[in-house]
Amino acid sequence: MRESIGSTWVFMLVIVFILLFVSFLTLALTYSKSFKTKNELINIIEKYEGVSSDSVKVINNYLSYTGYDIKGQCPSDNTGKWLASTNLKSNTLVKAQNGQEYFYCVRRDYTTKPVKGGKSKKNLKSVYYEIVIFYRFNLPIIDTVTKFKVDGLTGDIVKTNDYFDKVSFN
């Protein structure tokens, strides 16, 4: 009898370690996939030189193709100038509101670096974009454990107008 109780304890200890290993592996794979997605969105914004209707269409198509379906809240900072996607099929961005969930969020900010090169420096702005996507850590039996934000910055982009110029943030 003593051996059966001892082997049950060891068996339960092995199950706990297997669950911890599977949890860690799931977290690492999900985190890696979300960083790959974030980097691809940054590449799309840089390729199209900003957040335009074309780049939003490509981003939404990419997210739909990869099966991305996670929503989260945009960061609440002092600027409040976030645009976000409510529907990956509509190819439009809306002004982000506190308390609402979106597929991804984008914010434009101006750099302090002067624009170099080019013959006409008139109306040229050096900007960069911050993008936030979301991922969730879920286990098969427990389901969603928690959600995290993954954010990134584009490089400096010289742009005269883009999607942000069409929206009033007042």
C-alpha cells in the first residue's frame, strides 16, 4: 500500500511538470507569432510610406489571412490620437475610444529630426507610427488566461498626408 501512495505522488508531480512545460511552450509560440505579425504590419506601413487606405487594406487582408481574431483596448495616453480597426473586412480605421476593443491600434507622431534631401522641403513632415496588436495566452483546458499588448515603432517616414489627416481628434 505504501508503494502505491508513493507512486501516485510521483505521478502527480510528473503531470504538474508536464503542464508547466506545455504552458511555457504555448506562451513562447504565441508570443513569437504575435511579434512576427507586428513586424509584418510595421513593414507594410513602411512600404506604403504611412497609414493610407491602401496600407490599411493590405494590413486587414494580412490579418484576415493569418486568422488573427484577437481584440483589445488601445493604450490610454495623454495624446489620445489612436486610430483602430473594428472590422477587418471594412478597410477603415476609426478614432479609438476608451473601453472599446479593436483588432489593432495605430498612432502617428512627429519626429524631432529635420527632413533632409529633396528639392522642396515645403509641407514635408518626418513622422513615425506606433502600432499595437494583441495576443492572448490560452491553454486548451483553461481557455484564455490573459491578454497582452505587443507594440512597435516604424522608422522615420517623410509624408505629406495620410489617413490621420482625414480624422479630427478634437
